[in-house]
Amino acid sequence: MPSLDGIRVATRNFERWLEVQTPLVRRDLRHKHLAMAADPFSFFRATYYRWAQHYSQLDKTISQAPTVLSVGDLHLENFGTWRDGLGRLAWGINDFDEAYPLPFTNDLVRLAASVLVAIDADHLGIAPKAACRAILDGYREGIETGGRPFVIGEEHRWFKPILQNPSREPGLFWDRLRALPRERSPLPAPARAAIEDVMPEREIKFDLRHRIAGFGNLGKPRFTAIAQWQGGPVAREAKAITLSAAAWAQSQTDGPHYASILTSAIRSPDPYLKVRDLWLVRRLAPDCRRLEIASLRRVEDEEWLLHAMGFETANVHLGAAGAGQSITRHLKDFSRKNLRAAATKMIDWLDEDFRDWKKRR
């Protein structure tokens, strides 16, 4: 076990650091702390700051690989769909809150670790070896071919069965959104400006709701705006952007890098996803949501989806100048066994943290 402060000290120190950047929402933070004790996968998703501390303790061939502008907190539920500027349905990584310059291996190891945790919890049926192979094969293919965006249509029509999920039914989506409690906190002026910037009309009136989403960002201010426009509902969300937890782990102050990674990544961009004055604003809609792993029904679906996730990770990494060549050289000595071993080591450390956190609740 690396010589680090315990999980409780690390959590307290990280949250104090975070609160210097933005006022934290205490009720959401309490929800996060409870979720961290629920199961290993929830703990994994909620504690990227702890991952960032542990990662440097891995073997140097892993922890000191070529640097790219990394996603940072990459995991199974960090992929989803959106509409691009032409109205086409696109798919890919949909959360860059923890973007930071890191070894390219960080994203691969974290994605693989999330898969192994999900397999252990019976959320996925694929074998660990096959999962790591699919991720690494997809990543290699993406790097070697120079990357390519995922636009769901003729070429990627195999996505469609997964997206045909009852939870994506529009009426159900809007019913759930309208049922959210009203927001009690005042809307900061920069957040209001960011929301208005991506609304269909500048003067549109909207109601504010309090939405709890994800685990890693719980505690940061988040505002959900719902309005009626030309016969139907529209929704936008603004959430505060802070420095990556990787900056905290390394005692650095550069960032945030959200806007930079959006610009550099190979993707068909979402015109409603914008960064403004340390606020991220996005469109909320039934067709603009994360991909739900529970919708997978066959091991074959899991394998090609993990391959696609690896390829999409390459799409992001290729945004770094000269990344393709340096990564290709390093990949010659980076095997599926290396990936699985590093992911397993990280899980072991985080599992110890999880037991400690749960024991002291």
C-alpha cells in the first residue's frame, strides 16, 4: 500500500481544496458520502481524487507513459449521446470535468478498472481478459487510424438496439425532470448567463430544479433549468467547473482544461455544450444522455462496446500534438496483461480505501 494519508483525511483535504474554488452544496456532499459506502463501484466513481493520488505509485512504465490531455476520470458510465450541429446523433465521452495532462495510460487503466469492478459486481458478463483486450484493441485501432468521430447512422447502426431502452422514452424523461424538487439556492449571474446563452430564445422564462447526477461531481453547484418553447419542453443545465483532482494530487494550479479538451478531441461536437466563466452548460434531453450499461443484453454487445470505448479514448488523446507517434512507440511494450495488472493493482488499493470508509461510517 502506498504511503498516503487515509481515505478520510484525503477526502477532507480534497473537499477543503475544492471549497476554495466554489461554494459546496452540503446536502449533495452528504449524499455523496453515503453513496461512497454503498458498494465498490459507487465508491470508485466518487473518489477520482484518491485514484489521482494512487496512480503515481504504479510501475514507471505505466505511470510515466507519454503525456496527453487526458479525460482523467474515465469509466464505463462516462459515455453517452448528443445531437451534433447537423442534428445527427453522436456518441462518445461526455464528461471532461477532470481533464488534465496525464500519462495516456491513466484513461485506459481507469476504464479497464471500472469494467473489472462492474464484472465483479455482476453488472457485466464479459470475461476480464476479453474486456481488457477489447479496450486495448479499440485504442490501438484508434491511434493507428488517426481516429474518427462516432455518428450513429449507417456506419454505426449497431448502436441503435442499445439506445432503444424504455428509460429513454421522452414522456418518462420529462416527467422525471419536472418531478425534481425546486432549486433553493440562488442562481449565480454567470450561471444564468451561461444558461441563457444556449436557450432557444434569450428572454425565455425557466424554472430551476435541483438535480443529483453522477457521483464524482456531487457537492459542486448544479442548476437545472426547464422551460416551455414552441409547444414543447426544453432543459439546460449549468454546473460549476473546478480544477481537476489530478491538480490537487500533484499540488498544481493549472486548469481547468474542459474547454481545451473539447476543442482538441476528434468528435462531432455538441453545439449546446459550452464553457463560460467557469460554468459548463449543456442541453438535457431524452436523446442526450449517458449510455446505460444495464441496457446490454449480450456479452457480444459488451465486447464491441468496450472496443468502441477504447477507440473513443484514442479520439480524445489524439488531440495532443504529436501524440500518435509517441503513444504508438509506447504501445509496443504495453500489453493486455499490463493493462489488467495495473487496473487490478489500482482496484486493490481502492478496495482497501472502500473497506476503511465503510467501516468508519
